[in-house]
Amino acid sequence: MLAVLVVSFAQETPSTESSETPPAPAAEVAAPIESPAVPEEPVAAAPVEPEIPEAPEQPEVAAPIVTPAPVAPAAPIVTPAPVAPAAPVVTPAPAAPVAPAAPVAPVGGSVDPDPPADLEGDNLIAFHRGFYLNALAKANIIGNKGCWLYGDYINGVPNVKDPVSCAMTCESDLKCYHWNFQVMSKRCDLKAFNGGVNRDISDWITGDAVRYTNAPAIVP
């Protein structure tokens, strides 16, 4: 670029002396070859980061005042009750010997006889018969040795084991007029109105109900 300006300036300057021998032409200077200008690479601008607006400052909030929970009053101290002294251990007294049970009286009040060990045969039968006749007399019931024959009504009344109960059972049954009691086997039989009595039978006791003794005589 500087060389071009010099040549242009030389061409534009007028010659002052026209009569002078013109100077020898100067050798032409070749214009320098300009290298094509290399375009400058554009410098990429650094990206501008957008400014982040600052968050407004939050006003400080005072923490709430926590009211402490009321404290429960302490439980009163309970004084334990005094422990009573243990009762002394009492040794039980030895049990008294149990007396043998007395004979159980039946409904009529009589008890089973306890004959001597040496009695046997007719003597043993007589002992039992006398014992039961005595029990009937104490109960105001008439009984005699013997047996009412015929007129069977109930033979072997259950749960009757003495002549007093046998007589009372007959008295409470309207169909019974006589009763028999076997002194050895303790059997009670009830008899109807008809029949007759045999006084020679030694191991039986017999009696009549009140309805029989008050009954009107049978007219033939």
C-alpha cells in the first residue's frame, strides 16, 4: 500500500524545467504483489449469562413461643400399712374316736334285735318274735303270733323291714285289711278282707287294720 502511494505522488508532480533534458526514465518498479488479505476470523463473543435476580430477602419470623405443658403434681407417697404378724400355727387336736353308730330305727321306732350268740332254732325265733311284739306294743299297735291265710293282696312289700312299718303300710292302703310279718326274713305281706288266721305258726306276726275291726259282720 505504501508503494502505490509513492508512485501516485511521482506521477502527479509537474516538471519545473521543460527545457532540461528529460531525465532518463527511471526504471519501473514493479508494484509489490499484495497478498490477499486474510479475513480475520470473527471472535465469538462469550455468551452472556443472564443475571439471576436475587431473591428478595425473607423477613425473619420469630419462632413461636412454646408454652411448656403443666407438670402434674407428684403423687402422694403412700406409707404401706404395717404387716400383721403371722398367726401362730395351731396344731389340731387329735380327733376323738368315733363311737359306733347306734342301730337305725325304722319308721315305727323299733330296731333290729341283737340276740345272744348261743340262741338257735325255736329259741332264736321266739327271741325275734318277742322283740317285735314289744315294738308293736310301744307303737300302740295290736299284733299277735300267727299268720293270716289266703286273701293275698301284696306279698313282699318293698323297703318295709319291721312289723310297725308293715302295720302302718296296711293302715294307709284302703284295700288292705290284714298284715303279716315274718320275723326271721323281715318280710311284710298285705292281705285282703277274706281269709283266716292261723295262730300256730310261730315265725310270723299278724295284725288287722282298723277298717277290718270296725267292719260290719258278714251276713251269710
